[in-house]
Amino acid sequence: MKLLSRVLVMSFFPFLFGCSVTIDEYRDTQPELDLSRFFNGHLEAYGIVQDYKGRVKRRFKADILGQWRDDQGVLDELFYFADGEEQHRCWQLQKSGTHYTGRAGDVIGEAQGEVSGNALNWKYQLSIPIGEKNWNIGLNDWMYLVDENNLINRASMHKFGLEVGQITLYIRKVSDTPHRSLTPGCGL
């Protein structure tokens, strides 16, 4: 009986690892996501951070200003958490065909992403303060354009190969017109 159980378990492993979603699966989906079109101007976002058990640990709102010049973009993000904490992140983005790279102050190294159809898959390491230390957490970020003004973002967070949490974010494009100046030090 033990041998039969092992054979069944081992035969199931290829299904576990062979079922991951790839960006190519979204190739023919509409509307087509163009980061320089969607992330340009005034955007606002609402989100939650969940732990590995699915418990909501944090809620936040974000005020986002996006600007592009040719294949270079900047996202100036101001986060307002329900507990009163405020954070700022300035993304410097570079487009090359359907591929994107990005840098930000709390991102370790360079973020890598690819767009296909209505989706973007974005992967990076983020330095997150936890207690007295900073943890480098891997993010596997998926963004899905719902329509020209609305986008859903789901990110899984990993440490040592294990999922430690998720982020769910709704982003709404308010206007193509900037509603404020870029934060000092955050520019193209």
C-alpha cells in the first residue's frame, strides 16, 4: 500500500508544477494593456495585504502620478495605510518591446516584466521593514486591464520559496492630466 501511495504522489507532481500560468496565455485578450497609456496622468488605488493564511493585515490607498517620455516612464506612488503609516515609492521604468524593467529605492536590483494582451507579469525583490530588520521578499505581480480606466493587480509574496502573503490592488485611472507635481527626486 505504501508503494502504491508513493507512486500516486510522484505521478501527481508533474501536474503541480506544469500548471503555472504563463504570460503568453493572455496574448489574445482585450483590451490590450499599454503601460505608457494606462499609467500616465492621475491614478488612484485601493488595496489590501494578506498574510499566508489569507488574513487581511493592512489596508491602504495610493495616489499615483505617471509620466512617460518615449520608452521611459516614472510612477510616483504615495501610499496611505489605514494605521496612519505613509510610504513613497518612485519607479523608474524602461520599455523594450513587450518587456519592461524597473528600479525603485526599496527594490533590490531590477524588476523584470512582460506584457501580453491585457496582462503584465512583473517580478522583483522588495526590501520590507519587519520589526528591527529588513526582509527581502520576492513578488510575483500580475496586472490585468479590465477596461481602459480600471486595472486589477494580484501579487504573491515569497520568502525562501514559500508564499508569505498576497497583495490585492484595484487601480483606477482618474485623468490623463497630472493632478500634482512629481515628488522631489522622482522624475524622468
